[in-house]
Amino acid sequence: MKLQPTRQAIVQYLLEHGLIEGQDYTIGGLRTNKARNDRSLIGIEEFNGFWRTYVAEEARKTGYEHWPSFLCAAKHIIEEYNG
């Protein structure tokens, strides 16, 4: 059984890479008015033992990508923001 990181650990890991929850990404949520710009946020969530990222719009989640681990999903988010 794989241990999953806590919400606090996810926030801390991404903060260490310069990303702020609610402004740069969301954990399991949708885009809010706190986002840094007008674009959609990237979301991250654990689902059925896998991690997935998605485009978080104001009313829906689209563009799911599946990852074998939290670190793979987190690296994807970091790369998306750092180009």
C-alpha cells in the first residue's frame, strides 16, 4: 500500500517550487477568482490510487492526464508553470 502525501505536504512541496495554492494550482478544486491571471489553473488530485492533473476552469475539470505518483503529477505542474 502506497502512502499518499497529505494536503499540507502537497502545498509545501509546490510552494518550495514557487507555486501558491489557489493562485497557481488547485487541489481537487476548480478555478477561483484568486488565480494570478485569467487562464485556467492546473488541478491535481488523487483518484483510484493514481494521481491526475487537469485543467481547472470555473465550472468544470477538463484535459485529465494520469500519473503513477504524486511526484510525477507535481513535476508536470511545475514544468507547466516554468515552461
